[in-house]
Amino acid sequence: MIIIIYILIFLILVFVAFIGFKAASSGIEAKQRNKLNRTITKNSKKNITKDLSKLNHLFKSGAITKKEFQIAKNKILRN
């Protein structure tokens, strides 16, 4: 009878450990995803500013028309 109780306690311990490891690994994955998303957001903001500056320079120099400028600007801002 005591062996059955020890076996049940062992199985419960294994189950709790499994749940704990699963929760920890999902937390680590979520943290990595958030870090990646922040990096992508920072890079895309820098690229938007850079792209708009280049586009403005092209417009000011007369290389593109106002209509082309508006279309390109809207395209950059939508991404």
C-alpha cells in the first residue's frame, strides 16, 4: 500500500515538473519574440525616416513629380 502512495507522489511530482518546464519555456519564447519584435519595429522606424528623407530629396531636386512623391510617400507609410 505504501509503495502505491510513493508511486502516486512520484507521478504527481513528474507532472508538476513537466508543467513548470513547459511554462518556463513558453515564457522564454515569448520574451525572445518580444525582443525580436522591438528590434524589427526600431529598424522599420529608422527605415521609414530614411526613406522619406530620400524621397523628399528626390522631390526637391525635381527628379520626381508631386504625384509620384505622394504615391511613394503613401506606399512607405503603409508599410
